Amino acid sequence: MNQKLIKHILATSFLSLSCFIGQIAYGQIPDTQHSMGVAYISGGVGEGEADSILAEAKEWPLMLELSQLDGGRGIWIFGARISIFNGKRLVFDAVAEGPYILINLDPGQYLIQAAYQGVEQKRSVSIASGQAQKLSLFWK
């Protein structure tokens, strides 16, 4: 084989390996899902997936971060039911598949009801156009 071809094969192999390692290190963002016409991404199980969601969060109007106090320290949770109301109208209802959920809400005033292991909490949130915000929900 000529030396130029060998260098090309090595360079191509190195780039392919780098891309593969990058996907493993950063993880892939979960698929976008929909609830009542509202797009959302839920997950964050594992460091790579969590890092991917956190990087994506600045592109979404609302990020919810879900955790619970266990043995004196905070732990990430999944399985919380998230219901969001605009006035009295339910506009979003889903179960979180990880400690993070990104939700593409239109600008406006909303009431978030979050339930986990029989404990419910409510939070009001105002979504402004072009502004990403994070809301931490913590169960004791």
C-alpha cells in the first residue's frame, strides 16, 4: 500500500473512533415526546444523558429538576407525574423518565402540579418568550 493511502485510512479511523467515544462520553439526548401537543424531553439517567439534557436546556422554555431527600442527602428521582395547567385547563401531563424534563411551553402563566410517591406539590411559573428557566422540585 502506498503511504498516502495508509495515512488516509488511519486518519479516517481516528475520526470515526473519536466520534464514537464522544457519543459514549456525552450520551445521547432522549427522543422528543409530546403530551397534549406540547413537546418535551425527559431523562437524565446516567452522567452522559444528564450532561446532554443540561446542554440542551438553554433551548427550551422550562426545565424541571426532580430530587428527593434520602438519608440526609439529595438524590435524583424519576417517576414523578407532572401536570401543568394554564388557568383551569390541563395543557400537559406526563411521567418523568429521569430527574430532568424539558418542556416547550408557550409564553404565559402556568400552575405545575407534581406528584411523587403520594406527595404532591404545586408551583406557579411564568414563561417569557425567548427565556429559558429552571425550576427545582424537591420532595422530603
